Amino acid sequence: MSALAPISVQAAPQLLAEAPPPAAVVDIADSEHPAADIRAVVAATGGRTRIIAVGTVNDIALYRALREAGAADYLVKPYAADQLNAAIARNTVVEPPPQPASGRPRVVFVTGARGGAGATTVAVDAAWHLSRRPQNRIALIDLDLSFGSVALALDLEPSRGLHDILENPDRVDGLLVASAVARVSETFSVLAAEDTREPGKPAPTLTGEAYAKLLETVAENADCVIADAPRSLLAAQPSLLANADALIIVSELNLVSARDVVRLTDLVQEAAPPCTVSLIGNKAAKGRTEIADAAFARAARLDFIRVLPWDPAGAKAAANAGQPIGQAAPSSVLHRGIAAAADALMPQPVAPSAPSWRRFLNVRTAR
């Protein structure tokens, strides 16, 4: 087997996305954030390509970070051709990415470390992106009943349907949920409410049982449920996280947000240990962030799966059009970052390849 020519980690997502090969050699020597960049490459291939990373730093911590990001192997330059050939040979059999053991739909909560971090933007664009996969049904729920903006972001008319469902959990069934759902497309449905209480009228007490019943019923007709949940709701009812497979925390890069990421992570570990926590940085730009990525990750005790760039033009286009960023501004760097993060967290199953009759006949002939 001849060694594959290395490609730069910056070019790899675009080069490998259209027709992912079984294996690829990716050079991280010039990368400032090698683990994050490798994670983006893995996301671009949908987990179908085994990535052999090569670089100049001989460090076990880097090796572990790259493996956690999805790299199959890491070689330090200069390396012999037979070393690279052996690494490729070990990693050309592609296994499907892991799926939930129960086979049930995946439930993902998205929240902001603080208000204005961009959690709704991430939830909306990620849901839209995932819904574009063939036969992939995505349900997006806005759990901020008073100040949620999912419906506004998608130019939908909110109703009291979600309120009615949560106020009357004993009546929840597929028909009631279907009547409250707004359909963005055949594969993308949204549940969002508008608070129409009279001024001064107290808000109803919504129980964890009501939310659990809602998520269970919505999941019956979805492959993935994404819930945009305000952190105040999670703090008041941490038991809700027992219904989630994962929590995505969206955060700007400042010290107060790092503190709140730690608090949210501790909340999950105490209330729902099986729920995994992932961190997405947002609105990152030179001179705009209070602290650097690495310093923030150390303070927050959590590594980024993605740091999203500051892209006011893409965000403005989406807001003006009432569409996800990927639809309103397809070339937006913000959309590309959100899409890569969504693909990394929710990889597509790899369909088994059809049997090769030519190969079968060759084997029989050889015998």
C-alpha cells in the first residue's frame, strides 16, 4: 500500500466532505487549535473517514486530545514511509459511529452560559442543518415560554399550544402535540409558545413530569429532539436533564461565563450524570474576547468542541430574513462552524456497503 499524501487541516473539511475516503492523512503542523480542527475534519466526513494526523510536536497530551477529537492515529514528523503505511492499514476499516444503546431518538438540550450567548442561534441553525439529511426528522422545542425567540428566528406564528400541553400533561398525546407543531419543512418541526397571560396574572407551575411527557411524545415522531432551554429553567428544575442525552452550553469567552459553565456542568453531574456536556464558544474575534480560548477552557474545566467566529453579517441576514443562518447566508463562517459542531455531536450512521460480487468471485477463483 502506498502512503497517502498529507493534506492541510485547514483544507481537509472541504476536500473530504463531498466523497469521504476510508482514510486520510491530515497535517496539523500549522494549526493553532489542532484538536478543534481535527474535530471539524471528522465532522465534515460524517465519521466515515479514519483520520491519521501528522505533526511536529511529540507530546502525549496532544496525542490524547487528538484521539478524543476523533483522530484514529497521530504520527510525529519526520516519519518513515512504512510507519505511515502501517497506520493507514490499521485504520482503513470504517465502523459506524456509536448510536444510543436503546435505539431511541437523541434528545439534546442547548443553553447559554449567560443571556445573549447565542444559544438560540446555535439551536435553530443546528436543527435546520440536521433536518437536511435524507429522512432525518428533527424537532426543535423552545422551552423559554415567556421570552423564547425560536419562533421569531424562523418567522413562525407562535401559539398557546405548547402552554396547553405543559399545563395539562395528563392530556398529552400525539394528536395534541401534532396540533401545536409548526412545520418548517417535511423533516423539520418546531414547538414554540407565546406567553399571552393577562398582566399581573401569575405563571402556571409547570412540573418536570409535564416536560418529560412532552419530550417523550415529541420523540415518538422524530430522530432527534433539540430543546432550546434557558439556564434559569435548568437551574430551577435540574431533573429535566435526566431526559437528555446531551447538554450543549454556548458561551462567550469571558471570566463570568467560564464560572457559569462550571456551575452548569456541576449541575448536570449532580442531577443527571449520564447526560454528557459539550461546550461551544461563540462570538470569538480578535480584540473582542476577554480571554483566549485555552485560558477559558482551563477556567471552565471543559474543552471546546468548537469556537464560533464573530459573524455579524451572517447573523443580521438570518434575523432580517427570519431564517436559519445556513439558509439566509449559506457561505457564512458562523453557519459552517455550527454545522460542523452539529455533525460532530450527532454523526450520521454509516450504511453498510453492498457486497462486492466481483471480489467474491475472485476469492472463489483463487481457491
